[in-house]
Amino acid sequence: MLCLKLRTLFMDIKLALRRLCVFVLAAVFAIGVLGCGIDSGSGLSGNYRQDTMTLLDNLKTLIAMSQDDAGRADLQDTVRLQINDYAARYRRDNSVAGLRSFTTMQTALNALAGYYSSPYAIGRPLPEKIEKRLNQEFAQVERALQRGA
């Protein structure tokens, strides 16, 4: 009698664990297929060409702004979010990572990051030499996007 009760209890536990495993696997599958749906607030859409142009436009606007412009701080925050989201989204995407437009954009972003990571850059405008280089690279990115590369 005790053996029968233990066997029934064991079967109930086994069934509960099986159901729990199926639920967990279904949840993991749903999250993997549908994504988390978390909006980073960067304004990027997931369309590579559109996101690249959005980031380019915002970077050009930011570079052209004067240091004392009222909207500069907000645009800097937006651009910082967009750069992080852009790099995270497309760096490991093999269909994008080899494109000329992406590698040139990464070079421009690295040049910008290199300047702003130096202690010299705090509170100072972008030097003309770096600004000129960035504008050249931005033009190359736009041409590559137009060609589809």
C-alpha cells in the first residue's frame, strides 16, 4: 500500500516537472522568435539603411551645432543611445558587417569615440581636422548606401 502511494506521488511529481519543462521551453522559444520587444529609446527601426541614414543625419546635426546651443545636450544623449544601439544591433549581423557602408561608419564612430575619450575633449569643440575627416567618411557611407554596399 505504501509502495503504491509512493509510486503515485512519484508519477505526479514527474508529470508536474514535465509540464514545467514544456512551459519553460515554450517561453524561451517565444522570446527567441518574437524578441524581447524592449525599445531602447534610440529611435532606430531595425532597417539597416534607414538606421544608418538616421544616425548620419543626427551626427551631422550635432557636429554642426555650436557648443552653447540649447538642444545640444539632448541631441548628444540621443546620438549616444543611437550609436550604442547601432553597434549592438549590426556589429554581429553578418549580412551587414561586411558592407563597405558599415565598415566606414564604424571607422567614423571610432574616430569620434577616440576624440571624446581623451581628457583634452572635455568641454571643447571637435577639432576642424577630425570634423573634416568625419564629413568625408559620412559622404563615403552615403555613397556606399546608394550603391547598395
